[in-house]
Amino acid sequence: MRERTDEVARVLDLARRHLGTDVAWLSRFTGDEQVIDLISGEGELVERLVGRHVEQEATYCARVLDGRLPAVIPDARADQRTAALAVTRELGIGSYVGAPVYLDSGEFYGMLCALSTEPDPGLGDREARFLGLLADVVADAVSALHRGGADDDHIRSVIAQVIARGGPVMVFQPVFDLPTHGLVGAEALARFPTFPAPPGEPAGDLGEETGDQAGGAAGEEADDRSAAGPYFGDLPPDRWFAHAASVGMGIDLELAAIRAAVAELPRFPRGLSLAVNASPATIASGRLGELLAVTAADQLIVEITERDGIHDLPGTLARLYELRDMGVRIAVDNVGVAYASLRRLVQILPDVVKMNRWLTTDVGADAARRALVEALVHFSRQIGACLVAEGIQRADELRVLTAAGVDQGQGEFLGPPGPLPLPAHGRCVPVRPGESRAAGVRVRVLNPAPA
């Protein structure tokens, strides 16, 4: 299980770097104590924390769990709730962020925490959400350690069944040109079957579908089979891919999904693009290029998803050059939520820049979000890339993004994921030259779509 421990260590390093804290650690609660299992950082503070056993009641973490403290404390010495605590003085805490870790079974395990000896007024809800996402990743790894090798064999069996039956079912979310509202393509998203029962029990229905790769949850209510292992049926697709990666089948499952999506390409009219998601590991393996070599590559967009970062940047870049030589366009996904994504923009210089839905949400009411969107519009134009907004849910978001100069968009408001054929138009359709209507919001169209 060494690879799982290494995975948690990488997550701690990522948390510390992204949040700019001195240390990050994973602790577990056992009895009345908090025990630090793994820690990332350097210097005297790390030495004082390694192997630390402390009474739970004395910790920030216990207070975060019961609601006495918030998950983010930008200035612990100025906050009346923490300034007088002994642990604040003992560790010299200046700022803190914490997130709970729950096992697949629903059992509470411990806390993922990060702190610095200096205050950080920049810490807020965004950093708390980020650490919460990392806590989910840690939970997967820790759950796997608790389940042991027998359950790994069961996960391999489930993934192998899905692949043998042609991979996950693919649905397609339409992508529209924002100025004209004309259809320009679609993103392929995976939906998975319900969870087959553990060995010795009746198998589940492999024909039922659950959420898509964008994070949708299962439509069916989960029955209680969690004690036998991870209940795949109510897991979103990103957890399916995470489970597959944890047993060495991540690339195989991704390629099965891409193969299923590309099989539908003949049903796409010429001129419409098909976007598929691939991790850096899948790209660097070289197997993706082999799979796409027999397709109409000029209609394909490969979106780079960074669930675990890029561990082989030279190898990944080399494979991306090969894909581009074939005519495939390259997209960088989730831009705007991490420093790493901005570095990737400069390193890869993609053909398509996809803004994370966090930037889209309430963009009309948030001046900071609008400013970042406008900066991405400028950057994309400078490198000749197409800027795509994900997660458009409302008419006002569409209006602001269109006015800001965003090129394309997708989201439930424009068109939800579904089977082929794709819709000819989204919810917003041109009503007369130069103008478009969306749920009562008028948007000026610079290049109206032909009637």
C-alpha cells in the first residue's frame, strides 16, 4: 500500500504549496487524542508536529468539527476565539485552514489541515473549498488503505467488467458560440452503471446509469452495501476514475471512455468538434495517440484534466506535440482555480482555454470574477486560443460572459448533457439579426447565425 501513502504525501505537498502555508498534515482522531500521521513542510515547526499526540479538546480541529471555529482562520492571534488558546501560543499559529476526512463507509477519520506562523488575510472560502476537495482525494487513499488488497481486487473486477462491456455510456453536452448561439461542438461525459454486488452476491444491473464526468450524482437512491466496499452506483464519475487509478487501471478506464466517445464521431456533422477528457498520465502513455490515429482528428479536442497534476511534464508535452501534428486541438481544463492551471497555460499554449465553473457562477455580481474573466479573454486572444466558459446556469451569467468577449460556453442553461443527436440550438437562439434573447435578457450578437 506504499503507493497510497505516497499519494497522500503528494496531496499534502500540493495543499501546502497552493495555500502558501508553512505546513500541511493529515491527522486521525483516536480515542480522545489527535495523532498526526503525515506532514509536509520544513523547519522547527515540522519537528514539533511530527508524531504529535494531543488531547482533541485542545486542538483547533475539534473546534472546527463542532462548529466553535470556522474552517478558515486568517489571523489566529487577532481572532478572539483563538488568541487565548494554549495551542495558538504553543505552535505560534498565525493562520489555519482545516477540512474533515471521511472514509467511504461514512466513518469520520480525521482532519486535513494547513497552518502558518504568520497571519494570511488572503485566506477565505475559496481556500476552504480547495482543501475540502483535497480531503476527498485523501479520503479515497485512506479508505483504500483500510479496505486492503482484497477490496482492490474487487475494484479491479468492477472496472474490468465496465471496460469489457464497451466502457461507460457517453453523453454529450453541447457547446455554443456565445455571440451567435450557434452549435459548435460537444464535450463527451461518462456515465457509469450501478455497482455490481461483491463476490458471492447477485450482480447489480450494469445497464443503469449514474452521474456524468462533470460531477453529477446518481439518480438512483443508494442501498446499503457500503460495508462490502465502495458503492460505485452513487459515486460521481470522477470517483470512478479515481478508484480505477488507485488500482492501476486509470489509463485503461479513460481510454475506454474516449474510445466509446470517438465511436460516435461519425454522427457529428463536419465542422462540429468533439472534446474528450484525458489525464496527463494517459497522454504521456502514448496510447491515446494510437487510439486517435484512426479518427477524423481535426474534429477532436483533447481536454487535459489534472486530477493528480503532471508528473512527467516533458513526456506529456512531447505527446501533445504529436497529437497536434495529427490535427487534434488541445484544451486546458479548469483554468482559474489553481496556480498550476495558470502555469500550464504558459507551458502548453493551448488551442482552447476552459474556464472553471467557479468563475462563471455569479460572475455578474462579482467584480473580481469579471476582472479575471476579462484577463483570460485578453490572454486567450493574445495566444490565439478559444475561451470557453463552463457551468453557465443563468441568463445573467450568459449576458455578462458574452459582453466580456468569451468565445464559447456550455452549461445546463444552454443545454444539458444527453444522447446524440445534438440540439441545433441551445436555450438561447437568435431572434433577429444583431440581437438574441435568453429568458428575457437581450444580448447583442456581433455575428448573427444564418437563419
